[in-house]
Amino acid sequence: MERRYAITCDEELARRIETLAREYDLTTQEVLHQLVALGLEEVDDCETA
């Protein structure tokens, strides 16, 4: 089951997300999903190290 989350970003962070979306022809939602997944992988890697 999917869940929805909402985040609030400052202008600089929003621009960075939008830039990534344009560069890789993704939606901002897809960019955010990938960033969260990568961040969680980093947390997992730190916990197992």
C-alpha cells in the first residue's frame, strides 16, 4: 500500500530538485522518491558499518 508524504522546501532546495527533474526528464515526485531511497540506503550502510 502506498503512502503519501508532504515536505516543505526552501527556494534553493526546490530549485535543485526541479533542476534534477529537468536534467533527467523526471517529475519532481520521481526525483524526491529517488533522493529519499538513496538517503535511506546511506543510513542503512552507516548502520551496518
